[in-house]
Amino acid sequence: MASVSEHYANHLGSIYTWMAGGVESAFNRGAAETESFDPLFLNKSLAVDLGAGFGMHTIPLARRGFSVVAIDTCTELLEELRQHADTLPIQTIPDDFLAFRRYVSTEAQIVLCMGDTLTHLPDTDSVLQLLADVAESLIIGGQFILTFRDYSQALSGDQRFISVRSDGSRILTCFLEYAEAHVTVHDILHELDASGWCLRVSSYQKLRLAPDWVCAALESRGFSVRREPGMAGMVRLVSTRVK
């Protein structure tokens, strides 16, 4: 089984933008999500994007006037982000997002952990450490916005097979295999080349996080939390540091 960074470096990184429906479609969705962020946080306010990928949220934030620190382990996706950034105020960091504090010298106004990035952490202790670090890095009134998939209720039977995306030359399907604390995601990729259809498979683990548990952990670290539906069936938590 691959680690998260290995899975993205060797399997998903090269097709991730395609998975997201293409660059412009992804940036439009990212812009729609970031439009709800506090409008007072502008004019070179600092935002930190944890698991930034190719910049689905980083680019829209920078276009709105934020200075953004974008962190991801996948260098291929960060290179793609840099190509789109042009002269926008974006710093790209190739590292584990748990290490973000070493790259942030001032308090942030916004920290993002979007997509299903939170579940990439290895265990709940790592989640708690991240929440504590974010709380210490935000100004009072600053926001921590995160989205993740709720794997706490196990799917069964054929429900565990999920069609991610397909077109005339590529088909991506995933299969979920549940254990007590983790779900193993098997990403099954068929690609068409000159010799016919080729199969590539890679597997990695995600945490099974219950939204109520994450909300309680945030509140215990000085956040007020608003829970709402996120894009693509995810849970979205808008957390404001109040103390």
C-alpha cells in the first residue's frame, strides 16, 4: 500500500486536474467557495492553503487580494500551480501540511484545508495537533475552513464502488475497504493508448472522521463552528477563532 504522498506522486498527481473537471471549471468552483469568506480579510491578508494541489482555492484567494502560502507534498501539482500563478502573491511549499507553521512568520487571517485533505492525516492525534497549530496561527476572528468526506458510516456491497470520472480515453473508479479507524481507497485507472486499454491501480488509507468529533475538537480549541453541506457531498466546517 502506498503512502499518501506516494499515491499522489505516482498515481493521482498527473491526472488530478482532469479528475477535478479541468482547470477553469475547478477555479470557478474554488472561487465560488472562497466568495463566502470574510470580506474584511483582504488587502494582502495572509491565507494558508493546506494541501493546495494545483491551486483550486489558492488562485481564487490570491486573485481576491490575499497573500497565500500554498503547501502540498505533490511537486507535480505545485508546479502546475506555479504556472497558473503568474505574478500573484503566492508562495508554494513542497512539504507535509502538518509542518506549515515553520513557513508562516505572521498570524494568518484564513487557513484552508479543503477537498478531502484532512482525512489524509495518519491518525486522530495528528488531527488534534493540526487543529491546535491552526488555532495558534490565526488571529482572533480568523477563520479555519475545512471540508472532508464523512467515512464514519461504512458503505457496504456495491455502494463501495464509486465512479469518479470517465471520458473516451480515461476511466477512474475507486473501491472503498473499511477498517475500524481507516478506509482503504483503491484507485483503479484505465487509460487508452496506442496499444489499447492499460490498467493502473494504487491504494492508500484515509481516516474515518466523524463530523461531530471534529466539531467538538475545534470548539475545545477556541473555535466557534458552523457546519454546512460542502461541494461534492463533503462536510464543510467554517470555524472562527474566538479565543
